[in-house]
Amino acid sequence: MTGILHKSFSFWLLPVLSGIFIGTSYIPFPPWASLFCFVPLWLFWQQQTRLKPVLVGGLITSALLTLIGFNWMTYLLHEFAHLPWPLAAVGMLVFALVAHLFVPAAGLLWFLGQKQFNWSKPLSLALMALITCLCEAYSLTLFDWNFGYSWYGASVPVYHWAEIIGFKGLSAATILANLPLYYAWQNRKHRRGKLILSAVCFSFVLLNLGGLRLKQRLLQPDAALTALLVQGSVGHTEKLAAEFGQSYRQEILNRYLSLTANAVQKTSATIDFALWPETAFPSLLGQDFLNHELPQKIFAYLAKAKLPLITGAYGVDEAKELFTNSLFVIDENGRIVEPHYSKTILLAFGEYIPGEDWFPQIRKWLPATGNFARGAGPTQLLTLHDFKMGAQICYESLFPGFSKALADLGAQFIVNTTNDSWYGNWQ
């Protein structure tokens, strides 16, 4: 029995290695294996004569990279979908199986193409890399990410090339860089392999030097502002109590007001505005709630302090009869400056349930999961005096097209709020 298990593990070892390499090379880890993470899987695919091992190998890699890189989904399902820990763990396993099907899909397309056209080995390897790259670029995922972000997360200068080719282009280049290292591994005992490895290393150094040069060429801003950032570190338990009743609302608001007032007293510079996190204001904001107790309290403080504020808060979409996760501007006179912005790209299982529009029954299974209306996207700017601000909430900043659309509208800068305290010490 031990021998059978050892043989089975040995057979699937290469896909396992790729899953570990990819998962441990994504944020918050450094991209230590990004340039060769697909090599073990591609070696495995090249050895196969049947489709089934190709698909299963790809699924093993995708599942492992998800379990490592997206382990926080377990916490999300527990905290936001309110599932017991055992069910949250099961949900994590299911998510791991379906989250990154671009990997087995790439294996499927490559294998069928190889069987149909009988490509030569060099062409087969090149197309394997290209197909993997294209499948990753056009895959459907709940959480948009790519291999380019890891360089930025680790502050490796090569990420500055995204100024020219974008992060998706940087991601594609990272995947394609696995191809020469595949050849280097295959020829590791020969001079040719060592030359290929040296060429890749030399090119990587040059690209990083080029990245530093690109950084120096970035235009300097023609103006500056001073923003006071306030994080109250309000945990999810307190936020839930505030959302579903009156508990903690006064305490949360008082905490933010106290932190803000203390920071203002200790700051000698002129503050252009204070910035509170996503949903920091523990009640509803908007024109219909101006006379409510908590809005009146914050308006009075800001008017007295002569301090503008940009804060996350819950709003209401009257047409859809749903709450919104919104960003409001309040001027130094304690008046809301419209328009406000409502989050458009919502958090799966936290702010909506994927597939609920087609299968409403899911809502009965997960009744405590948030159900928010989507905003209109990057269609208008927030304003405060002469400032024209692009608004984003949380992981909307991961979508390059979103940021570009705000720039095209004439945004002078982008304001992004998030509330990582929801995740505690998980990550």
C-alpha cells in the first residue's frame, strides 16, 4: 500500500510543485518562483499521452495555488456569509476547484491541438506557453488578479514596465518567461542550458534597471495636498452589531471623531481633507438622512473644526431598494457634496452572492450574506473645492480599466478606501 501511495504521489509531484510555486509567489509572498512556476506542470503535460492526466494535473495545480494564495476565502465565508468554520472550509475547497480553471483549460486546448495538428516539439512548447498565457488573460474569476501584481507587491523594479505594457502585459511576460527556463531545465546538464539560464538572468537584471529608469522618467505632480488618514481598526463583530442594530454605533463614531481630533491637534500642516475607511461611518448617509442623529453629530464636528471629510458609509439605492457601499464627500461646513460614489465591483459572498440572479434559492441558504446594489462605475468624479477626484472602494483598484476610465474623466487623483480591519490578523 505504501509503495502504491508513493508511486501515485510521485506521478502527480510536478503539478503539485507548480501549485506550490504559484501560490507562494503571489502577494503577500515575494515572487520568488514566478519565472519558473509553470515549468513543472508543462514538463508533466509534455509527458502525457492521454487527456485525463493533463486535466487532472492542471486541476491539482489550480487547486493548490488557490488554497495557498486565496486561503482568506475561508475567513470571508465564515465572517461575511456567516458559515460555521467546517462549512467555510468546505466552501474553500469547492472554491479551490473552480476558481482558476484557466490552468486545466490551457492543458485541454494544448493537448487537443497537439493531437489534431501534431506540432513539432519546439512549436508545441511555444504554443503551450502562449495558450497558458491567453487562458490566464481571458479567464473568468471572482477576484481579478494576475502575475504582474506580485512584482509590484514586492517592490521589484521590473513592475515599472507596467507603465508601458500594463499589468496584464507584465503578467503575460512573466508567464512567457517560463518558456526559456523550461529549456534551461531540460538542457541543464549541457552548456546550452547554462547559457539560456544566464541569458534569462541577465535580461531580468536589465529589465529591472530599465524599470528604475522608467521610474525616474515619471512626471512629477504639479501640485500637492495633505490628507489626514484615519483608521479606527473596527473589527467585524462591532461592525455587524452596528449594521443590524444600534449597538456600537455611537462608540464607533466617537472613536473616529476622537482619532481625527487628536490628529488635527498634532498636525501643523494645513489639512485639505480627512479620509476615513470603507463604511467607517456606522450609519446611513445621504440626502434623506441629513437630520438623523449620527449624521448631525458628524456635520457639527466638521463645521466646528472647519475640516472636510471623505468617508465610507452606507447609502440607499431607492430604485433597487437596496443598501449601497458608498463614498461621501462632506465639506468644511458640514454639508454633503454630491455626487457620492457607490461601489460597483462588489465582494463575492460579502456584498452579493454569485449566481443569485439565476438561482434566487441561494439567498435562502445564505440569508446573512450582504445584498448590496451596484454603483454606476467610473462615470463621474467626486468634487471638493477645486479637487476632481476619482473614487474607488477596496479591490476596485485591481482593475486597470477602472482607473483609466477615471483618468479619462479628468481625475486629478484617485481616492481609494478599504477596511482591512475586517480581516483582523488573518493576512
